[in-house]
Amino acid sequence: MKNILVILLLLVTYKSTNAQGAYDVARIQPDLLKNASVIIRMEDQNYEVKNPGSATLQYKTVITILNKNGEDASAIHEFYDKFSSIYNLKAILYDAKGIKIKEYRNADFKDRSAVSDGTIYDDSRIKYLEILNNTFPYTIEYSYSIDYSGIRSYPSWYPSSSWGYAIEKSEYTFKIPETMTFKYLKSKDLKTDSLKIKDKNQYKWSCQNIKAIEYEPLSVGLRNVLPWVMVAPNTFEFDESKGNIENWKNVGSWLYSLSSSSQLLPDAARAKVRSIIKNAATPKEKIKLLYNYLQSNTRYVGVQLGIGGYKPIAAEKVFSVNYGDCKALSNFMKAMLQEAGIKSDLVMIGNDMPSLNTKYASLNQANHMILCVPMEKDTTWLECTSQYVPAGFIGNGNSDKTVLLITDKGGKLAQTPTYSPANNFQKRVATVHLDAEGSAAITIETKYGNAQYEDNMGMLYMEPTEQRKRLINSLSIPNIQMESFSFTQPDKELPVLMEKISLKCTQLLTKGGDKLFLTLNMLNRQEGTITTIDNRKTFFAVDYSYQDDDEIIYTIPKGYKLEYVPADIILESEFGRYTAKAVVKDDKITYTRTKMMTNKKYPPEKYNEYVAFSKKIYQSDKQKTVLAKVE
Amino acid sequence: MKITKFIAPLLLVFCAISVSAQDKQTLRKKFEKYGVVELSEFKTTVSGPDSAASAVVLFDTGVGYFEPNPSTESLNYIFERHIRYKIFSKAGYDYANLELRMLQYNGRKTELKIIDGATYNLDNGKIVISKLNKEAKFSEQEDKNYTLEKFALPNIKEGSIIEFKYKISSDFLFSIDPWYFQRKIPTLYSNFSIIIPSDYQYKEITGGYIELNRTEPNKNYLNTQGVQNNFPMHLEYVAKNVPALKSESYITTMEDHVSKVEYELSSYKIPGKMFYQVTSSWPLIAKELKDELRFGYFIRKTGNSKIVVKDLIKDEKNPDTVVKKILDHVKNNLMWNGNYNFFTSELSLKAVFDKKSGNSADVNLSLMILLKEAGIEVLPVLISTRSNGTHPGYPMLSKFNSLILQVKIGEKYVLLDATTKNSSPDIIAYEHLNHFGLKVNAEKEVGEWISLEPQNISKKTTSYVLSLGADHKLSGKLFITATNYHSLSTRNKYLSSNDENDFLKNYKSNKPGLQITNYKIENVNAPYQALNETMDVVIEDHMEEAGNVLYFNPLLFDKTEENPFKSEERNFPVDFAFPHEETYRISLDLPKEYEVEKMPKTEKFTLPEGAATFSFVAAQQDNKIAITSKITINRAVFTSEEYHYLKELFKSIVRKQAEQLIIKKI
């Protein structure tokens, strides 16, 4: 009886608040509005596992968009595929006072394919609705249900994943039959409520009154400051395949079972492999020759349907069409190596994603597949979708990651190579002949290694007109007359790019009377400065460690003498090291600059120190020398 | 011989079909033999500027003709194509993936009838053929109206020759897709032929700067066959050695510069029924618009606009104020949804206001209804947006894609556009600034081209009044005044920021050392007036010390860093969209212990006919320095012949604005 009363009371209050506009913007606590462009008024994610192969999701959210910056949040899009169906789509638009303006139903939502870039075909689709309103703030409520008829993963919960989002209330309820086990990973300090309801176990996570965080540069993410939960199955059924992924070993076993029968090569392919390696003496040479064959004969074409998202196309098939996705090409390479008597393992990896969590096995921590050729001393890692990189170079996005080797004995965690600052180098020597008019003849020779090679390798394959346009745009030299330029990879076996440029600059020096001003660091200045942040919240890091060494040799014009040469600079901090000096001999100034940065993850409170360091580099890079006319 | 009226049309139909069948054979002869590749084709190279192309089109042959469609009793347009490439490098592999987009709309459709493809590789001097197989054909339902047919060829290598052959049948006869003679890679040979039945009249539009050889091959043959106008029109175009098309900055769209031919239906006859004029003159287009549900009908369906307008303008008599009030009302209540169209998406003003958003026609024609209700003389102006390209000028409705309004206030004409929230009368959206528009009086069934060039130059003045402190800091005031498009850009930035701090943070982000206090902005919500900003500023880290001299760039943060015109030559005009002027002033007080060692010289640069000017004026009196830099671009468009002057002008701007000012401690 008591219970009924409470429910009745609740209903009454609900109704009456609704009439006044439950989503009236005036009801938002003032401190939530600070730095916010979007307020999540409420979010309710209700996921129920029925059995290993099916589940349902009920979702509802109410979002207030405060200003133009938050407009992206007003677009609703939900993905689905052959193994999921969306229904009960509904959206309501409210004005600032929380008064209903318009209602949208299933039919108002548009439907289109959601095939991602680089993929020629998969079955993912999207239902979407764009709600537009010219008066801020406004509020959108929307809800939908999804039935899953195939499971690979359970939904995660990231109530806020963007800058400028504040949350009034968000909740994730997860239900699973008591006969099934699962696992979850959550943010620190987040409470888990669990209880048993009939034959189901229910888990609940929630958060309230989370303030918005203003954008912070170089951030490695908001996960250390905001609540989140990741949930994953131990057993599942998907597209007629049963999987157990309780731990990484089992993930490996499942993936191995999907690929183990796909490595048979037809006789023609086997003969081809034998002929390619017939003169190779060492396994290393064989790997290189077969990898080169792979690069010059295949290309990336992504086709992923159902289990095809995990199961590679058979090697035989790849041999006949010479294309495939990352799994197909890695698997084909594995088959060729096998024919050459070399054992290799497929590798599940999150390219440009965090490392696999060693204690938490799930499929959605990876998005890519490469190949690992274990050797006693010198394990080789092969990125099989690139037609360009040298054998063994896997690129910045794959480096320094915990990954899963898919072996006949199940999954084995391993670590991909790390590139040090010295690996990711830029070495440059330039000569600059100045004349009295302020114009200059300049030659520049630069070598880029590893990650910096990767950043610039696009230049190797561009048409000269395009190369030229990009060069002129990227060089910070005014009034360029390009004479010649070339981009080469001197040694096909090494991830090193060589750039040679020769140009004339009609106005390099800035004039001020009979004095000429010359910015010594002509080519590699740190542009702009970042500003300090009080009370920063998130960790930060630069994209990758690197080391830049620049040497510029200036020949000063006849009739001028050096009036001022800046002093040497050495800057050192835990973030990196910077030196700059100018040495004068006869009519030559040799300017050398070194800059080494490490991409360690730094805690938020160190940011202002980083800013100070960065500012010093900025100022040091602006140093000018003054030339004066000899009287 | 007497032929009854009933039989004659039938005969004509047969006649047309038989000619069509016969001509199809001649057309087909144009095709290179599919599947037959010569060894010599593998030796193809490209020289000159395109020598590093990733691939080359060896030939591209297309034919278009019409066939009766038994189920619709109308004709279908059939397009057949055979294209062959040689791939030079891995960057050219993408040409081995073909994607064709098929339209379905209102029960009508385009349909892919035949597709064939193959890869040819040289293996030890022998040609190895790999055919496009069934598993490499994919059909993706992109959305309600479009299906993507995708194909991936096998065994692609550097040096491969690939080809595709396909046939598409279309129920849509109104416009025929353009045939492009030019693309991002060079084309050695391109040939397009089309046979248009005598009952159909199409407007032919060609574009681009490549020389086309256009012929009418069967003219003589037709003349010997009796009554000429009963026979089809046969056109053929050939282009050889077409260079790759490369993009430039300050353009409308590359679509304006690519070589192509396309057609739009202007009239047709259905034998035995009647003659239909589709579009062939501006009056006819105006009439069509008048009778169109989503144009003429929309405008006439005034709904409750009388009450709305009465409520809005009350006793206001001044037409300027009336126009502004109504424009504001529409801008505040309707949001442009990002789509351009000259037909509304809704059927009435009420429906648009219910939805609170709409395409450019929804928004602007709603505005028109309200203005008319208020007694303002107003007409729609059809526009082809900058991205849609320049309208060819012929009476072709399909080449427009948007609309704005023109009102007459007293004796002056003013353009209105409600798609941009912070705009004002005569300030239309940037995309609409495509130089010409067609003013349509649907009721009177007339159309007239009008100029869309902004009447007033957009100005921005940045003035610093500063003094140099002992600590080498510059401090003082900054005043910024902006009009028209310059003020629109600041308004958009300000009003889309979270708050003023957020706006200032962005403003400061590329101005290292600048600190702002006491910021004030005036007229941010009054787009009809100049936008004024004032603030107190302190600038650190700007003065450089070298011995006993201090030097700095007086342009502070407003220096033109780079010449936007880098290419030596240019094939297209430079299109700035609107004329504009940027003035920069600085007045600086020096401390007593300093004197000026070197001032930059006063200089002035002017383009022929004063189309653009740059002046740099430096003056000094005692310890006061005043410098003014002014860039004036008086025209929106400069021809490719004038490009060189512009390039030189900007070169001078970059050089002059980089000059340092030197002061010396006494």
C-alpha cells in the first residue's frame, strides 16, 4: 500500500513538472552552465542480455543545447546492421522553457548506408535525424530500442566524452541471466550497484551533476576525470559462430579457429613463393622478398560482412584477386611465409587506439590486424596493408602497443616496438647565400626517420605540381622561387625519406635602414604559443617522441658586417631538450638547433611548466642577428 | 496517298525507332574493341607537366541514344561507355574501383544494364587477363533515392591496363549527365556521341577551356532521306591529349573550368498527343514557376501572414524599418538547414514555420510572403551558388540551385537573404555571391538578369593607440570597426562562441603576447550597423633587443604573412566574391630616452584602373610614430590576364608589411 502511494505521488509530481516544462533551462544548476555548450539533462541506457546471442537496448536521453558550439549534439544518429534492428525511434524538440515544439517519429528519421572510408562494402547502416532550431538554448529528447540477434560486445557507457558537456544525470543499467558471466571495467571511484531480480543479475552505474570541462590542448583524453564503464561478454554467439573470450588466451583461440583453415595456397601460389625465395639464404631475406611481393602485387580493398569482420578471406582467394582487407592480406602473407617454412602469427591490434588492457579481454579494443614473425633475437612485425613502407616498419599508430598474438595455443599478449626520439628524427643541413639586396640562394637537405618519415611519405607519391604547392606552403620562407626539389627513399629497406630543395628567395631579410635583420632559425620554428591553464584536468602528451637537428650555414653579403649575434641557448626540462647556437667564422654563420621531445604522458599539474618550456623555445626560435653596412 | 491523322504519328514512331537502331550500330563502331589490348598500349607514357600522373585515360568513349520503353510508353535514355586506363603508380589504384550512382525517384529509375571490366598485366611479354568477377560486384542502398553499384578489379599492379564497359538505362529524360573530357589525370582521347530523336529538343551546354572538335556526322545522310526535321540530331565531340585539371584558390568551383558537355530538355512531342515546351525561354520558365506547387502556389498561399505582419509592424510606415522587422522575424524563427534549392521543401508558409527550419527557398519565400503582405514590392531572384558554378546564361532552370529576394524600397533595390542569421539587407550569404541572379516575376511571367555584386565595399579598420613602456611592453587601446562582410564574419564568430571569454580566447589564440581587458562590442546584434570593438591591450614579447636598439614589426598581428598567389600562371579568374578594404593603423608614443633610428618608407602600389591598391604611410613627429597600411580590392573578380598584377601587388604587401621599425636608446 505504501509503495502504491509513493508511485502515485511520483506520477503526480512527474505530470505537474511536465506541464511546467521539466526541461526548462532555468532549472539547470548554475554551476553546470559554466564552460558548457551542452547539458545532458538525463540519459538512461538499459541493456539486457537474453542469452549469449541476443540482447535488447532501451535508450533515452534529454539534451539541452546552449549555444552554437553545442549544435553537433542535436544530430541524432544510430548505427545498425544485419544483426541489430532499431525501432521505436522518437524525438521531441522543446524550447528554452521546456515547452514542446515538435515531435518526430520513426518515419522522420532517414536511413542510409554507413560504409566507412576505405571499405568497399559492409552492411552497417545508420538512422539519423537532424533537428535544427535557430534559437538557443533548446532541448531535445530522444529514445529508441534495439534488438540484437548477434553479439560481439556489450555497450560501454561514456556519459560525457567531449569538451563542454555537463551532465545532470546519467545511468546505465545492465541485466544478464544469472547463468551467464561477464566482466566490466570502470573509472576510479565509480560505484557499482548490483542486485538479483528473479533469474537475472542487474548492475547499475550512474553519475550526477558533472561539470563541463573546457577544452585542454594536447590532452590524452577525459577518462581520468569523468565516469565511464566498459562491459564485455565472456561467451557470445554471432553469425553462427560461438565464442568464448573470458581471457585473452580464449580470444586468441577463437580468432585462431576462424583463420586456421584459410591459409591453404593453390599450387601456382606455392610455386610462386618458392621461386621468389629460391636465392634467399636467411629467413630475414625471405621475409623481405615475400613482403615486397605482397606490396607490389596486392592492394587494400575492404569487404566486411558479419563474421567477415573477424574471419579473413582465404589466402587462395587473395592470391586470385590480389586484394583484401587487413585480415586477408596479413593472412595471405602468413600463408606465403608458411610455404617458405617460416612461422608467423596474426596480431590483433588497436591502431591509433590505446593498448589492449591485459586484464580485460574484449573485441572492441582492437580495429586492425598485422602480422608478427617471431624470431629468436629479432622479431619482425609486418603491416600488410601498406604498399610503401619497408618490411618491419609498422608505423606510429601500431607502435608501442600491447597486442594479441593469435597462435595455435591461443592468444598471447605481446608488445610492439617503440620508436625513440632518435628513431623519429629530422636531420637537416641548409646553406643560405645572402646578397646585399636581401635575397638569398638556398639549398636544403633533410632526412626524416620513422614517424616523421610516415608523416611526410605522402610526398613521395604525389605529382610534382602538388609536391611543389605543398612545399611552398610548408616552408616558412617568403617570396619563394623554386628551382628544384626531390623526394626519395634512398634505401628501400629503411623508413627514411630524403628531401632535397633548391630555391631562391627574393626577400629573405627584413630591412630597417642600413641594417638587415635575419631570423636565424629560418626553417623549423615553433610557431605560436600556448597559454597556461589554471587547474588543468587532463593528462597531456605530444603525438610522438622526436628529435630535430637543424644546421643552417649562412654566407653574409659583401659589404655587410655582423653587428649582433645572439648568445647560445640550452633549454632542458623533463619534456625535452633544446639547444641553439650561432658560430661566426669569416663571412659564414653556422646556426645549429637541436630539439628533442619525449611523448611521455604528463600529469595535468605539469602543464604550465610545459607551457613555460614551450614559450622559451618559441622565443629562442625568433632570435635574429643584425647585419650592418660596412661604412 | 492519304494517311489518316491516326496512322501518321504511329508511322513516325516506327521511323524514329528504325533510324535510332541503325544509328546505334554506327555509334557502336566508335567503341574500341572491348577485351582487345595491344602490346603497344603498355608502352604508353605521358610527357610534359603531367609526366608524373598516377594514371592516364587511354581512351574514353561514350554514346547516348534513346529507346522506347514499352512499360512507360515513353523513351529511355541509354548511355553506354567504354573507358580504358593505364595505371602508372600505386596512387592510381583507385581507378580500379568503379562506383556508379543509380537514382530512384517517384517510381522512375536509372538502372545499370551491363557492366564488364578487366585488368591486363604484362607477364614475360605476354598479356594476362583478369576479369571482373561476380564477387567483386557490390550493390549498396545508399539511401531512399540512391543505390551505389561498386566494382573492384583484381590483380592491379603498377603498369596494369584496366577497362570498364557499362550500359545505363534511365527513365529521367530532363537532363542528361555531363560528359567530362577532362579530369584529375590526363586523357589521351575522349569521344562522345549522342543521337537525339527529332521529337526531342535539348539545349546543349559546353564548358571549359579545352578545344573540342564538335561535328554533326550524319547531316548529309539525313538530307538525302527526305523531310529533315523528322530525323534525329546526331552530335559528336572529340578531344585529344587533354591535360589533367588542377585546382586553384579563389575560385567559385572547378566545375566552372572543367571541359564538359551536357544537355537539358527544352521541348518534346509525343506523336499523336501534343507538343510540350519544357523550358526554352525565361517567360516560359517564369510561367512554369508560377504553376509550380513548391514555388508559385507556395507564394500565393499566404495563410495567417496578414495577422503575423500586422502584429509585427503595427503602425510602422517607414518601409526600411518594415523590411528589417520582417527580416528579423524570419531569421529568428526559421533556421536554414544547410540545403540550397529554388523549390520549397514544404507546401506552405505554415508548414515551414511549424518545422522552424528549411532550405533556402523555404526560408526566403516565406520571407517574401510576409513582405508582400506588408505591401513591400518584392521578387525572388534565382541563383546558382558558388559551389554550383556559374549559370550558363541560357534559359535553363536546372542550372539554378537556390534563391534570394530583391525588394524595392522607394527608388532603390535591395537584396535580402534570410539564410544567414547575422546578415542584413544587401548582405547575402557568401555562397550566393555568384555575381548574377535571375529576378523572376512569376505572375507576370518574366525573368530578368540582375547583378548581385555588393554595392558597398566591405571595410575593416584596426587601430592601435599604444605607448612603449620601460619594460618593453606596448600598452594602450585597440579599436576595430567592420562593415558588411567583414562585420558579418566577426558577428558569426562572436555569436557562435560560448561566451565573450571564449570569443576573446579564440581572438587571442594567434596573437602571442596580447592581453585584453575592458573589452566592449557594439552593435553585435544590430547587423544593420557597423560593428565596433574597443579594448585595452598590453602586448608583451613583441620588442626585440639587439645591443642598444629595439626593433619590431609595426603591423603587430596584422601582417600578411604569405602571398596567397603562389602559382606562376593561372588559367581561371581570381574570384574574391566581394570587394573589400583592410586598413591598419598604429600610433605609438615612445619614451623620452628613445629616438627613431629608422622608419619604413611611405609607398603606394596601384593596379591598372585602380582595381586594387596598397598604400603604406609612415610618419613621425617628435616621439610619436604613426603608420597606416591599407589594402583595397575594389573588384570581386580579376581575369587570368590580371593575375600577374595581383600576384605582384601581394608580393609588395608581404615585403612592405614585414619591414621593421628600429628605435635606439639615446
